[in-house]
Amino acid sequence: MLPIGQFARLGRLSVKQLRRYDELGVLRPAYVDVETGYRYYRASQAREALSIGLLRSLDVPLAVVGEVLSGSAGALEGVREGLEVELARRRRTLASLERVMAQGLPSEPVRVVSEPAVRVAVVREIAAGVEDVGRATSAGVARLLGGGVEPPVRLIGLFPVDLQEVVEVEVALVLGEGDGAGGAEVRVLRGGRFASVTHVGPYDQISLTAYALLAWCAERRCGVRGPLREVYVSDPAVTAPDDLVTHLMIGLEES
Amino acid sequence: MLPIGQFARLGRLSVKQLRRYDELGVLRPAYVDVETGYRYYRASQAREALSIGLLRSLDVPLAVVGEVLSGSAGALEGVREGLEVELARRRRTLASLERVMAQGLPSEPVRVVSEPAVRVAVVREIAAGVEDVGRATSAGVARLLGGGVEPPVRLIGLFPVDLQEVVEVEVALVLGEGDGAGGAEVRVLRGGRFASVTHVGPYDQISLTAYALLAWCAERRCGVRGPLREVYVSDPAVTAPDDLVTHLMIGLEES
DNA sequence: ATGGACCCTCCCCCCGAAGGAGAGTCCACC
DNA sequence: GGTGGACTCTCCTTCGGGGGGAGGGTCCAT
């Protein structure tokens, strides 16, 4: 039985932290003197203390730490997975950041273009938040092309402008005169005037260029209409991520 | 000029956040109505808003965000570097965590052994905190072996038991009868009784076994004396990290 | 001119941690 | 068997980054 200070040194935690973990039930002392309130720990609890330290240094919330320690089978697995996802996300974010800081937003070449209405086959995907849009989009593309359509295809992504908690992503395939939809919904995308800008680079970073497009519209006080369209010009299977070309378009209100 | 709500949507930040960034001087509105206090932003400020969002999602403190935005040349570089280091640290921590959770601390085979005193050549390194011990140790090894000593060598690391903010790490090379020190300090490591345990695995995870050793001593109420010794049995140049063998020893008080 | 959407400030809450005040306790040494 | 210093207790405050909501003022389109 060790008093709290000694145990803190053993487990590389602060006394404050140990008291807090006791309070929250994450790590209870082996014995508490009812008279004095003194906490006493067994040296064998050092393993738990150590685990808490490691988990916390990975930013795992104490609630989850508690679950992991109490032996929930899936908890540790969940933490592992969450961390892998987080690491990947940070890499992507860092790349985006460097792009923004280095070149600024590529806001220069915004053009106003007129587009005809087109007939398309559409599938819809639900993304769980902004972070999930990339996954949802590629899932949609996979579903839409599942029928084995041969290139060249003209794919368009449709994204609501103000992203909510849950984002409804749509992927559209432009149909020729006699093409069928292969089970997908057929719709006509409206034509008219669009603000358009070209994004060159990985799909991760499209949102940066999209911001620039929206900022351009906001600056000119021209209202936007309908979803943001992404026209995928390059084939990611044959083009390096840094060279992928995508046209971004947003419908303009006729005023 | 956009009011705060519109600008928030544009930059994917909350109104609360924008107000806070104004207050802290990280991102000032382009114009504030002195009568009403209303904040107005230029659409071109969206780039900054976006950068803040990215930086914050990388856990960069607002103070640093401010520096980066105000164009300090080194700031962004510093953030990049810090992130790389952080990613690497998280990988290591995760590996340690999995070891602790999977097998528990390898606390079983602690032995009490008697060691003779040995004459050694010693170099000292200063580690900036617990996280830096690994780097400092390998730096010490490099300095000590710089003279080109041929294997087999017997290397011992010496670490203070209660790690402070600044940790003095020492690396010792066991000298034979007639060996010289090659410029390094020569000292005699005291012999006597030691608690000893064998660590098998990457050097990153030695601290886990070390905790187990200290916990073993604490459990038996036997006081420890002198630094923790790590005897490097394997050669990391020829052995896979998972198979590296290291003896950990801590001097026992004769009582 | 009026209603609803928007904006303001101010206060409290969350998490996880740190520091300090003031009082009580343990223990080793004399 | 004292006693002093190190230790421990609880409670309060602060920090960073953010969220929710109250109460009241403002903008603008109908």
C-alpha cells in the first residue's frame, strides 16, 4: 500500500490527476482511510495508472479511458481505430493547410459561364459531417459506375452549399441521347449561368477552392442557387493526385 | 462586407468562434459599426478564417495561430515540424499502449542478483523531458562509440529514477583491463545487490518494464539506490526491434 | 411599420488540468 | 514521547477552447 504521492511517482501521474481519477471512478485507490480520507494504492495498480497516462497522452477522453480499463472488449479496438483515422485526417489537413498558406486560395480565375441543362443518372449518399464527404462521394461513384460503364464518362458531384451535420451528397453521370440509367434515378440538371473555377490538385483540397468560389460570389453580392457542382475532368486511376483537374461550378441567381 | 453569420458560413466557423477570434486579435473584422457593435468581414478574409479552422483542427493553440497568420516566417514551419513529431509520438505511444493492455506489465520474472563493480567510460546527455530520453540516449551512444570501438561492447544506460523536467542521461561503456577511455570520463559503477528484469521489445517500451521493476520494489517496500541501469544485450543494427533484449537493473538498499 | 431573422453582450457550463490556501496527518529523528 | 517537516486532505480559482442560452438591440423585406 502506497500513499498517493509515492504512487503518483510510480505511475508518472500527478497527485491532482490521481484524485480526479478517483473522483470520476476511472482509477480507485485500493483503500481509503475513512477517518482521514487518505488514499492508498497497491503497487500493482501502477499498470492501470500507466495505461491512463498513455491513453490521455493520445487525447482519449477520460470516459473512454474508463471503459478501456474496465475491460470492455471493443473499447481498446475502438481507440486504436479512432487514432488511425485521426492520424490520417491530420496528414490530410496538414497538406491542405500548406496549400492555403503557400499559394493562398486560388481565387483568381473565376469565370461566369453558361451551361445547358443535362440529363443525368443520380445516386445519393449520406455523409456524417464535413469530414465524411470524401468517403461518401467515392462510395457514390462506385455505386453509380458499378454497372460497368466504359470511359469516357462525365461525372458530376453535387453538394449542398451550407453543410449541415448530415450532408446529402449526390453523384451524377451525364447521359447521352439513348443511354439508360441502369436503375439509378434520372433527373435533369438545370442550365443557366454559373460561376466556375478550376481546381488542380487532390480531391481532399477541393473544399479550399470551393471556399474561394463562394467567397468570390459573396464579394460580388451575387446570390447562389442550387448545389455546388464538381465536374471530375481527370481520372484518378491514371492521374497523380497533384494533377487532378476538377471544375467547380455554382449556379447564379439571374438578377 | 458580410455580417458575421454569413462570414461564418463562408469560413466554416461558428459565430461564437469568430467573436472570440476578434476578441483575441487573431482575426479582426474588416469593419465594426461603432454604434451597434456589428462586425462586418470582407469575403477575402475567408482565406484567413479557413486557415484558422485548419490549424485549430490540428490542435494548434490560438496564440500560435495568430503568429502564423500574421506572417511570421518560421511559425508555419514550426507548426509543420511539431505535427510530424506529434504524429510519430502518437504512433509510439499506441504501440506501448497495445503492449501494456495485451500482456500487462511483464512484471513476473524480477530477480535479485549480485553484480560486481565495473570500470566504465561515461558520457552524459541532457534530455528535455521524458519524451526526449530516447533521443538523448542514442546521442550518448553515438558519442561514446564515435571512436570506433569494435563489438562486442557492453553498453549500459544510466537513468535517474525520479524523472524531472530535465533528465540527465548517462551512457557507460564497460572497459576491459587495459582499455582506455578515449577522452570520456572513467568511473566505477558500484556493485552489490540489484533487482533485475529482462525487457524484450523495442527501446520505446523499456519504460513500461522499468515501471514494472519499480512497482516490484515498491510492493516489497525495498528502497532503491542509484540510477536505473539498462544493459543493452542486443545490437539494434542486427536485431529486429521486437526482439531486442535489455536487462534492467536497479540498486537495492542493503537493509 | 412590423415581424422575424439577425446581432450584440453577458453569464454559466463542459472537459482536463494546474496552482494555491488552509487545515489535518504521518513518521522519523531526537 | 514530542516535534517538525513532509505529506495529504478539501475547496476555490485559473487556463484554453468551446457551447448554450437569456435579454435586448438592429436590419431589412414584405
